Amino acid sequence: MTAASAAAALALAVPALSACSAVETALDCAQTATAIGQNVDNLQQAISNGADNPAEAQQALDKIDKNLDALGDKSDNADIGKAVDDLSRGVKNAQQALDQGKTPDTTPIESAASELTKICTPG
């Protein structure tokens, strides 16, 4: 194989690898958005149960936060970054409310999770 044909083969392979990376990122995004959605549902359930088990709400918030860290590390998409930032801010505010013995406002978390789901859902 000549240097020119090797360079041509590499030039053809790079977009294919990039496409695979884009597909993997999209799948990671969709899976993480689904997990976050489930965690938000768990959070809503824990909060609707009242102050009976604030530890359950804290666990749901911790799971959302962990999923956000994973997604933020895997994506360089600006829209995903904004949704992750909004979700992180909502989670931190909810954690502070729980720490103060208050019922957290989950509206910002729900809105950001919904936005993330829209961004990560293909089509």
C-alpha cells in the first residue's frame, strides 16, 4: 500500500469513526435522559409522600446528579450542556431545601429533564 492510498484509506475511515462516535454519544444521551427521567419520577414520588422519607428524595437527587456528571463528561453539545447545567442547578436547590427541612420545588428539575429528553431523542 502506498502512502497516498494509506492516506486515502485513513481519510475515509475518520468520518466513519466520527459517525460511530456520534451514534454512541446519541445513545449515551438517550439512555442517560431516560435514567434521569426515571430518577425525576422517583423524586416526585418521594416528595409526594411528604416528609415521611426525605432520605428517599435525597437518593433520587443523588442519582440525577450522578447521571448528569456522566452525561456532561461524554458530551460537548452546547444544548446538552445547558440542560445539564439547568438540571444541576435545580438539583442543588432541591438538596438545599431538603437540608433545611423544606419541600423542594421540583419544577426546574422537571423542566430541564424534559428539555434534555427532547435534545437526546432522535428524530
